[in-house]
Amino acid sequence: MQPKQLPITTVSNPGNQSNSDDNSSGYWRSLNQLEGSEEFEQHLHREFPQAASEFPDGVSRRRWLKLMSASLALSGAAGCRYGPEEIASLVVRDPGTTPGVPRHYATNFELAGRAVNLLVTNVDGRPIKTDGNPDHPQMKASEPNDLSGGKERFASAGSDVFTQGCVLGLYDDDRTEGVWKRGEGELEQSSWEAFAEYLEAQRTALEGDGGKSFAVLMSPSLSPTVNRLVGQIAKSLPEAKVCQFSSVEDGYQRAAATQAAGQPAELLLDMSQAKVICCLDSDPLGVDANSVVYSRQFAKNREPVSGKMNRLYSVEARYSVTGSSSDSRLAVRSSQIGAFLAKLSAKVDELLEGGSAAMEAAEPFDKVDAEQRLERMVTAMADDLVANKGHGVVYVGAQQSLAVQLAALKLNEKLENLGTTVHLRPSRAQIEGVEPIAIDELYSSLTDGSVDNLLILGDNPVYTTPSSIDLGGAIEKLENVVYLGEYKDETAKKSAWVLPLAHQLESWGDVTSSDGTYGVCQPQILPLLGGKSMVDILAMLAGSETSGEELIKETVSSMASLNSRAWRELLHDGYLKDSAAESLSGSVGDVDGDLGSELNLEEFENGELEVVFAASDVLYDGRFAKNVWLQELPQSITKLTWDNAAILSPATAKSMDLDQGEIVKLVVDDRNIELPAFLVPGTAPGVIVAPLGYGRVCRDEAVNSDEQVEIGSDVGPLRSTDNMFIQTGVEARPTGKMYKLATTQDHFAIDELGLSEVEKRAPRLVREGTLEKIEEHGKNYVADLGIHSPPLESLWDEPMNTEFEVDDSIPYQWGMTIDLNKCTGCNSCVIACQSENNTSVVGKEQVSRGREMHWIRVDRYFRGERDMPQMVHQPVACAHCETAPCEQVCPVAATVHTEEGINAMAYNRCIGTRYCANNCPYKVRRFNYFNYNTEYGYFYGWQQRGKIEEASRKLQQLVLNPEVSVRGRGVMEKCTYCVQRVQNVKINARAEGRLIEDGEVISACQAACPTQAITFGNIKDPESIVSKLQRSPRAYDMLAELNIKPRTRYLARVRNTHELLLTESQLEPYEPHH
């Protein structure tokens, strides 16, 4: 009897689809691919995109043989070239250190509104890499790995892209150097001594009137010492004002938590205890301040086991990272989330009173009309929440109103989630004795003259404040405006004094994590450009000469007894033990306020459009605009680089006759902005998403240019204090002007030529199915998905099978697994790899030519209907194939297989034929078309005439990892499985007379992954974690039918979908291709 086939949502065509109108059964990477556009055809049909191929056409066989003979003859010489080296003497060696051997130090600081707990890799006195601290209590509590049975080495932490990229900012010579004072309309160099004299005189004058004319403008701070010093200043100047403002804030969420707790409080989730997670216009796995912790908690329960695997719902306007990871998703406008929540609450009340969730589901979820989709989603969510009382979460985005926040808390309280999965914690931003004022109130005080003395503590508020507040115009008229900032940015240009803010890796400081654990920030290097920390400046204002270290000690002493031994232990661990805060009890009373009643999923009119202002997943609110690693990072959903855009659905664009890349003017009242249109399937109809943080200057990419250029468009002019995150009543006016966007979504498409044959023979790259089917079919889950082929046998004996793998003298064979069920597409692995391996930044123009250099890319596939597709992410890097096609075509043996199974690169041998890239089925090899590090590009010491001095180039080069070669023009490069890390661990193990233990070698991407979707190790050891994962029923080889035997295997994606929400592809039986 033939078993029933698994209705897996996979199709034989992960590349380009046929020209059929019905593509709901196939995967597609972009609308260009879905429609078979000319742009996609170019990338698909050419191994080298336009202008990349420089080899002349029509080469004869004789000419080809001559060239190959010459390359073979020169390969030996090529392998003997060495670049110039500079040797500097080491005068005094630090005690207990070995030159060239990395050391790791614990530190904690505030970054982009979040507390980060890190281990910093420091080489010869310079920090070069930041990773999460797995020993931090909050990381231990959210550990997604099973550490039982001696597997403590697999303790992880993970991080986000901001954390991975922050080390680049340390060595940015564009940072403010020294103190500057406005003279004749221009900023002139001054000194700390001159500023100290000015500050002393100002403090004396302010004490005379109690600080009535003085104000401090700052973001809500998570630093106990900063808040303590601000409180002391406010106490000594009782009439002074303190304004807390952040352009990406959670003020409504904090206000709701405070009202429920009866004291200043904030919200904290525990997703590890949640079986049902309902996200309403929220992105806890993406841009949320606690995204790393939430991602780890979410991943703990993503193992596909019935009764243990959680279920994630997402109802949102824009396609977010959380939405891409959800089991079921519904696109709803942000302005209608309150109405949706009201409908969900009513259904929950009905079920709690004994009602039934039974509902007819004759048609697939993606084939019914909008009204039925809405009813099914509400019913399924309510059914799951009621069935899992005390183990559910209803989480509303921070941009939603206070009434919506309170309604969500009330629903969680009703479902007994409050205190179990939803916690109220003491506010970390509260300043004792201070009642902060709003930004509009401060602006009024500046314009009416009641405040003429202002201290601005970072974060560039002139740029981040909405258009209704002309902060720059108000402060440029004042003589006593002091700005502490990293750059001479928009705020610095309007201020009277500009002070250099020290980088967090140069400073003493502290921070409180979201669980209440206190952490210390210790400097990893002395200030490179003469900066001072926020703590130092506040101490100067308070009239104290106490050092930053002593100020931190004073804060610690107020929490615990402190002696020299306890201080050293605190610095070693990075955190104060047993300092986590207890949850607060609370209750939500009757919810007042309008949640809205309109709930229309499809109908909209131009002039009544809705613009959603979202924090950029690479630049946040613009503070990382100078960070070229983040500028060139393909954004998680759009895959855009070096730009923002007006993101909207295909249906919305069609209604306005708007094309991809066409500039559209968004108008509301007398305000307007212009953005290029970018179509993203799954965006709610009538919604336009405008990412924040752009329209700021960065370096021009040209070699001989000393100009600054604007990247993207500033959306601030469309914001107001009343509509910081959601602006309704917007009209979109197409301009007819086109704009070139650099997006990587169609680059390196894995496919075959001959589109008519793709349906029949293209490999299955992404494999996924439902939880019920994996339990039903067990080990056949992935086997039934594979392409039927004869036994994959080589025509010759492979050394890896006959020698190395069976040779007991070679104890290691390295391999990796990537779990698609845990990957959220957060991109942390991409930046971690770039930081670890000195990967070049090439600029927008080169990216648009398909020449980006990232060693690992995260492919994003859509699946299903154009207006409501599902999404899956797939990280792809070199798979280190046993029978690697790249090795077979290299004429100079520049890419070879090591005895431990690593596909290694000998850069000095490479002569740049690019045959290996042509022959790589995964398209993961990268070619250096220029000397990006010295002649063309953005960083690592590029040469600009008349602008950057030798010292500045040296500063930029300090970010480089000395254990990884810097590649030059004409050289191919790719993932190396972090061979430098492998070798370091082998050296240490050999010195101790032992073998490497499982989990001792951790690749950069694995260390950065918050969900631990990536596992690396020795596949020769059958008891290693990676070996067991590679034998999982969900494990499969990408392109296995090519008999290339990749060392990297994938674990198939599993969706835990409610029966009412199963899509057509999940319901239809899968027919294997035999």
C-alpha cells in the first residue's frame, strides 16, 4: 500500500517561475522573478551581471589553450608573491599577554535604546569584534540550546546587527575630534580647558536662579549612573527642566505598564513560557529593543514536536521579521489594529463564556475573501489563546495608542498571562525626583525665551524631531547650547559648543538589562579622538572631578558591598550577581479610549492612504548612517541597500499606476516627501511604509572624491508630534521620474537556463511543511521532497571517502547545519561574518552591478498568493562540498580541499579566472573587481587625495582582524568555515595534549545567531551535536542531486498552522517527481 504523500509547501521551482498567472504553488524571490522581468532575466541568464564580464567574446580554441598554458606556468610564481609588510617594535609587553593572541573582556552598554551584554575580542589592545555574553543571567535564562549532559560549551548569546556593527564606528575618523566652539558663524577648534572654564561660569550663573533658564535634552537612559547624575543636577537646580525624547520610543507602552502597576514600569515578555504568541503590529523578533532575548525565547519552543512547538500569529501592516517567521499572518492597516484587538477580545469573551470556535473551512485560507480571512484569523487566535490560558501572549506594537496598549494588557490579564508570560518590571529610565517634560513643551520654552541654556546629550535631536518642531531653528539663535555627540551632524551645526562623545568601547559606564540585571561598561581602549562619556560631562556639570570609574563604583556601592576583589569580579563577569528585578503586580481597570470600529482589509482611496514610519532594521533612527557595514547590509525584507523607499503592496501601486522604482510624492496638508516606490507583497493595502534614518550624509564612494553625499530620503518632514508613527489621510502622487534602487533580491539566483524545463528539473532549495505532516510521515518528511534520481555514485574513488574520513590520524571533519525553522532572517550572521573576515564594502554602484562581497547571504522566498504570501529565509554560504565543482576547474589550484573537509582558498595563487564562481552551483563566491580596501570603496584605509591623512587610514585599518588575510583586486574569496578559529582551537588543544571537544569551535555566524539556527562542529564524531542534526529526519542537502556532497545541511521549515488557516499549498497532496 502506497503511503499518503506529504502535502509540503515546496515546489520544484525555487528559482524563476513559468509565465503562468497562478504562481501560488511556487517559491519566488521577488516580483521581478514572479513576472519574469528583463532585469531578473539578466541576473539569471548571465553568470556575470552586466559590465562584470571583461573577457573578450569569440575566443578561439588556440587562444584559449595559450591562455591556460600561461596561467599554469605562472601559477607557481603567483603562489610566491608576498605583499609589503611594516614591522614595528613592541617596546613593552603587557604582563600576562601574548602578542597576537586575542583576549576577551565582558562589557555592557546602551546601544540604540537597548542594553547589550557583550564579550569583546581584543587583539594587542584594540577591540575588533563584539559578541553576546553567554554567561549573562538573561542569556542563560533564555538559552535555546540543550546544555545538559556536558554540553555547556554550546552556551550561546547571539546579538543583533547593531551590536555586530558597532565596532566599526569606533574607528570611524569622521567622528568629532576635540572640542569645537562656534565663532564667526563657523565651528572653530577649542579645548577641554576652555570648555571647563565656560561651564564653571555657567554653573555659577544657573545656581543663582535655581536653573530656571536651563534644560537637559536626552533620550530615556538605561544607565543608573546617568540617571543618578541627572537627578543630582535637577536637585541642585530645582527649576531646571529635563526632557526625554526618542524618535523610536515606547512611551505609550510604558504609560500603560505604569498605569497597570501603579508605579513607573515597563513591559517584558517571557516567550519561553508561551505556547501561543499573537503579535499585533509588533515586531518582537526584529527591531524591538529586546529582540535578541525574544528571539532566543521563541526558538526554545520551535522544535517540531506536537504539544511543545509554539504557534506564532502576526497581524501587521508591513511585512516584518516577526511576520516572516509566523505560522499565520494577516495584513491589516496600523490604524485598524485597535479595531482588530476589540474584535479579538469580544471573541475571547465569547469563548470564555462557553461559546464554540467551530467554523466551516471548506476553502483554503488564502482562497477566501477578505471578510472570511478576518473571521478565521480572529476565531483561530481566540481559540488558541483560550485553550492555552496562562501560556499565551498578546503583544501590541509600541507605536499603538495608550488605549490599544491598555486593551492588550487587559486581554492578557483576562487570559491569565499577566505575571506568567507578560511581566511588569520597574522602569529603568526613571529619574528619581524628576518629572520629564515632552519635546513640544521644551520647544515652547526655547521659543518663548524661558529656556536659553540647553545641554543636549547625544542622539542628534535636530534630525530626529518631527517637522512640527523646528528645534534647529530654535537653538541656533541661542549662545548657550552644548551638544555632546559623536559626529558634527545636524545638531552640531546648530550648537554653540560641540563636545566629542566617546564611543561605548572607550568609556566607563553602566546599564540595566531588561530583566533588571546591572552591568558595567569598561573601556576596551583609550579614547582615540579625545572624547568623553555622558557620565564625564554630567559630572563636570555637577561640579565633580570624580573619574568615570569612580562614579560607576559609587553606583555599585549603593547596590552591594564593594571592595577591590568584588570590583575585579564585577569587571570579569560584566554583571552584578543576583541584581535582577522582581516583577511587579498589577491590574488593568476599565479601558477608556476609542479602539476604532473600521476594519476593512482591502478598500482604500488615494488621499486616505496611511504612512507607517518604521525604524530602519539597519540604521535604526539614523544614528548608524555613517556605518557602511550597515548601509550595505541587505535589509531583511526588501533586500535594499544604501537607500530607503516607499514600501507598498502591488495592489496599492496598481491602483495609482505606480511602477517599481518610480518616485512618488507623499502629501498631507502642506507637508510632503518624495521616495522611490518599492513593491513588497504582503504589505497591507492602502499602507505605505517609510523607513526612518535616511537622508543623512555618508562618504562618496569615488576614489578621488572628498564629498559627502546623502543616502536615501529623510521622512521626518511628514511626521508630527501628533503622528509620530502613523500618518493617515495621505495622498500619493506619482511623478513619472525613475530612481535606481540597489537591491540584492535577484542577485546570485540559483537556477537553470531554459525556463520551460525548470518546473520539471530544478532543485528544491527550500523545503517546508506542517507540524501534523512531519509527525505523520516521520523520517519520510524530507525524503519525499527530494528529486528522484539514480544512486549518486562517483565515477572514481574519492579521497575523502577512501583516505581522510577513514584515517584515524585525522580526527576532524568539519560540517554545519542551518535550521530553517529557527532562522528569522535577522542578518546578524551577515555582519558577524563581515566583521570577522575583513569583507570589503563596495558601495551602491557596485552592489547594483551584483558585486557585493558578503560571504553569507540570506535568501528570502515568497510563497503563495501575491497579496498574502508566506515567507521563508534561507542563509546560504559556501557548503564546502566533498566533490566541489569549483576545485575541478581552477587552473592554478587556488581553491583546494583540506584533509579536514574545508574548501580552502590560497589567495596568493588566485589569478582571477572566475571559473570557480561560474561552476559554483550555490553562487557564493565573490570576486574583487577592484582593490576595495585601498583604491575603491569606503573603509579599511581607502586612499582619497587631499583629504585623508596617513594617520586616519591607520585608524580605519584598526578594525581589521589580523588573523584573516585582506584580499586584493583579481582575487576570489568566500566562506572558509572560519578556519582561523578552527586553527586557534586546534593549537590550544594540541598544547594541552587533547582533542577538540564538541562545541569548542564556534563560527562567527553561529556565535551571532540569536536563535542558534546555525550549528558547526566535527561530523566525524557521531556523538557531536552537528552529526546528530545532520541525521535528523528534517535534514537535507541543497542540490543533492548534483552529487557534490555539501558539508552544510539544512533542516526543513515546519509551520504549526491552525486548521482554519491552512493554505492551498498546505492542504493539497504533494506529488513526488519520479
